[in-house]
Amino acid sequence: MTKKSASNEQFAVAIMAGGKGTRMKSDMPKVLHPVAGKPMLGHVLDAAAELAPTHTVVIVGHGADKVREFISAYSSDVQAAEQTQQLGTGHAVLQTEDALKGFEGHLLILSGDVPLVTPDLLFTLTEKHLEKDNAVTVVTTTADDPTGLGRIRRKGNQFVGIVEHKDATDEERMIDEINTGIYAVAAPLIYDLLRKTGNNNAQGEYYLTDIVTLALQDGLKVGTCKVDDGEALLGVNSRAQLATTEHLFQQRKRAELMADGVTFIDPATTYLSADTQIGRDSIIGPNCRFFENVSLGERVELEGSSYLRNTTVHDDTHIYAFCHLEGVKVRAKCSIGPFARLRPGTLLENGAKVGNFVETKATTIGKGSKVNHLSYIGDAVVGVEVNIGAGTITCNYDGANKHQTVIADGAFIGSNTSLVAPVKIGVGATVGAGSTITKDVPPEALAVTRAEQKTRTGYKRPAKKGA
């Protein structure tokens, strides 16, 4: 007999995402609060997608329009089912029946506020569910403090049901094995069971957990899938729990990167996004923060207290301390900072250097070119092997419109120069220090605009009054 596996059975996914999250004290739907820069629901959808389910249905309720908007942006393959009245978890899952009409595989039930669920856990669940030929399989774990969580009831080793905290006896509240809210259930059996549930409980709700008792009463095979990662599978219901989940995610992400060959000088002070990518032999200093869409190549050294967002950095680049990069592309073997700010649209070609207290925006710095100190280069195209002296400014804004400055290959811009755009500096041209350039400079030319120096000998400064 061929062993059943998730690869030869159909699975669909239902994600509960309609809760208000009263304890969050927020106008934002609970499942849209971010962990590592991504809404919690996004993490759950990512994990579920690894199973390649036939259907994915998100149950929306509180803040339904905002959650639908996120789902639509996430994937056109994800459906929404609305729970217009918040009548409990069992009632929520029942709302997926129309979306899954005719589906006869197995339904995975997940919670949108458990962002640390992993694809590995879901694969383990599906395999065990099929291997044991269960009608219902419940993921359980242990918790040091199970207050508020459903307890797993057993007689000996035999699983006999789940009791919610509010309905539990004092003895049952001593149980540390808890229900994670993650299930695998045969379909369409799940809907038959849900229609049999009642709301005769402390909260007056239709509990999803009741399907376990009903399935056992009907003589169906019910099992558990116990996992060790207890803290990571607890739902987020408060800002404190959100902070704990963020901490756990950061630990997990940093550990994965270190296992792949990345060095963190002080791991606890580095904050990563869910999609952060860092190549091997890169070194990350303390107090760095990675926002969304950041990728570092191999052997990149990022010194401390730097911030990156929507940025790609190629191999062998050195970013000194206290730099801010957003919307930037950096090619190989570049040098940046310290105290540099690179704004959206900046491109550094191979070997380019942007030094201390330099700001760039919508600018290409060509191969081997240098902007070493105290300059603003915006809306500019800088060619190959250009040297831009300290205090240079591209005057790109006339009060109404932005204009471009072009500095061709091999040009030399002296210190304290203002380039009033639109203007072009030709190949190999030189601009003398202290100049204000308002007209194009031809190739291989020298442009100087400053008043003639006058020197008076024998001059004495007037004495200070009262001296």
C-alpha cells in the first residue's frame, strides 16, 4: 500500500482572520499588525502557500474591508469568506462552506494571529493526518503559562477532547498541554460537524474545538500532532504578545542567517524584515535595522547604527557607521559613509565611493567615481572616474521643477562648487573650487567663476571697543 502524503492528497486552507483583537486597543484589524515588517496574516499565508493548497480561504470579519484589501494585494488566488457576526471560531470556519463547495479533500484550519507557524509544521501535520487516516487531527503543544488557552484532555495517553479555559475545572486548568488552534479535518465532514455544535458555554459562542468531541462521539478517528515549539504557536492577542512574537521571529531569522554564514557582531541589536537577504561572509555591526526589501551580497560589511530599506547591495561593499539607505542600488566594491544618506533612485556603480555627510537622490554615481565629503548630489548622472570635491551642491530645484546635472567621465569638480541645473560638465573638464556653474562646460575645459582676490598689505584690524 502506498503511503499517503500531502503530495497525493488534496488540501485546502482556511485561515481565521476576523477577530477584533480587543486587547490590542487598535483601529487596525489584529491580523494586519506587522511582525518583522509583514502583517501577521502575510506570514500565515506564506507558510500555507508552501503546501500548494487547492484553495486558500481567509475568513474576514472585523475590519473586513482592510483585510480584503491586503488579501487582494497578496494574491488573486486567495479567497475571502466573511463572518458578519462574531459568533465564535466554529461559526467562523462554517463561513468557508460556499467557497469550498464540492471540495472532498482535507481542510487545514489556521489562525491569522499565529505568524510563527512554519511550513515544516504544516507538512508534519498533513503527513501525520494522512498516515493515521484521521478524520480530525489537532496540533498541540505545551505552555509554561497556559492561562486563557484550551486544554487537551486525555485518559492515559488517549486523547478525549479539548476544554476551553473559561469552561475548565480547577484540575483541568493544571494541564499544560494546550490546543494551538491548528487542525486538519476531512472535508466535507468538517461542515457536518460544525452544524452540530452548540453555544452552551461560558462565552455563548460556537467553538471549533467542539468538533473533536462530536467526532469522537460519532466513532471517528481523532488524533493529535504534538510539537515542541510551544511559545511560537501561541496567538497574538495583545501588544505584549506582539512584542514577544517579534522577539521570537528575530531570533529565528538571525539564527537562520548565521547558519548560512553571516556574522552579527551583536545579534540582539539587529532587527530584520521577513524578506531580508544577506550573503555569506557578510558582517553586520550592532544597532542596524533592515526594513522591507533589502538584499546584501557576499562579504558586505555593514558597520553599526545603519538603516536600510528597499535596497540592494552587491558583493564586497563596505558601509561605514550611521548610514541611511532607501531605494538604493549599490554595485560591487563600493564604499559608503560614515554618516551618508542615500535616497530613492540612487545607483552606485562598481567601485564608487560616497563619503561622510554626503546626500544623494535620483542619481547615478559612475564606476570608480568619488563624492567624498559634505555634498548634496541630486537628480544627477555622474560618469566614470569623476572626483567631486567637498561641499559640492547640484542645485536641482528652481522652486517649481527639478532639473538634471550631468557630469561626464573623468571630470573634476573643485570643492565648494554649486552646479545650477540643468547643466552639463564635459568629459575631462575641471571646475575650479568655489565656482557657481550656470552654463555647460565643454570637454577638457577649465571653468572658474569667482571674484578676483584682492590683497592689502599692512592692514590692521580695528581695535575692539572697550579693549
